Amino acid sequence: MPLRHKSAQKRARQTVKRTERNKKVKSLIKGSLKRVIESKDKASAEVEMKKTVAVLDRAAVKGVIHMNKAANQKSKLAKRVNKMA
């Protein structure tokens, strides 16, 4: 069914752009989390965690993920890094 109204066409274009942007940000988050988890020692994990926290905060502010989800992921990550010896 073709979109007949200009506003509907515009919304469809915006949705495509936003979906692409959100996918990129979410894959960036996943990669960043993976780098922290796969770190061998605590020092490198802490450096990576700092970068990951920044990525999560930026995604939350932009509305890609919810603020609470970002907070939960940061908390879990901090626990995991603190357990490292």
C-alpha cells in the first residue's frame, strides 16, 4: 500500500534514518561491552569501562536506550570489573 500523504512519506523516511542510526549505536554498545568483558587484566578493563560508560550515557541521552537500562548495564559492568583480580 503506497503512502499517499506527504507527512506519511516523510515519517517513513525519518523512520529509516533513525533505525539505521539506532542500529549503529546499539552495535557500538555491544562491541564496547564485549571489549570490557574480554579484557585480560583489571587495568585494561577499567580503561575500556570508562569508554563504555561514555558510550552508554551518550546512547541514553540520545534516546536510543532508556536511562535505566544504561544505569543497569553500567552497574553490572562495574561489578564484573571489580571482581577481576
